[in-house]
Amino acid sequence: MNNTTLGRFRLMGFLEGLSLLVLLFIAMPLKYAAGFPEAVTFVGSLHGFLFVLYLIIIAYTTFKIRWSIKWVISAIAVAFIPFGNLILDNFLKKSALMAK
């Protein structure tokens, strides 16, 4: 990831998406299969913090590079889909936005 506005957004998207995957595929099974609810408490709190940071980075990116509403809605929507941020990242790499 480079040190541009879009690069920072991509990094934050990766971190937020990774925290969602850890919550869904590691912490939740630990809670229900192994009886370890503290995993969800810790990972859920971390994911919530990263989600708020992700929303702030979306707002910053929108104002900095003048994102269209299509990109804003897409960025918010993929935060709720497992592996969604990776899909958006592929679209961003292919788009003309990476030139900015």
C-alpha cells in the first residue's frame, strides 16, 4: 500500500475486513463451540473500533479525492460483507482512481 489517500483507505479497508473475518470465523466459533465468550467481547470491540475508523477514512477519502457517491456507498456496503473489502480493493486497483 502506498502513502496516498487511496492507499490509506485500502489499508484501513483491509484491516477492517480482516477484523470482520476474525470475528466471524474465529471468535464466534470459539464462543459457541468452545464456550469462550471473551473472544467475541475482545474481537468485537476491536472490530467496532476499526469500523468507526474505517467510516472516518471513507469521509476523509471522499473529501480529499472527491469520490462519487457510487464509491462511498460501495465502501460502506462492503464493510458488512465477508471478503467484501477485498472485492472493492480489486475494483479500486482496476479503476482510474488509482492514478490520483
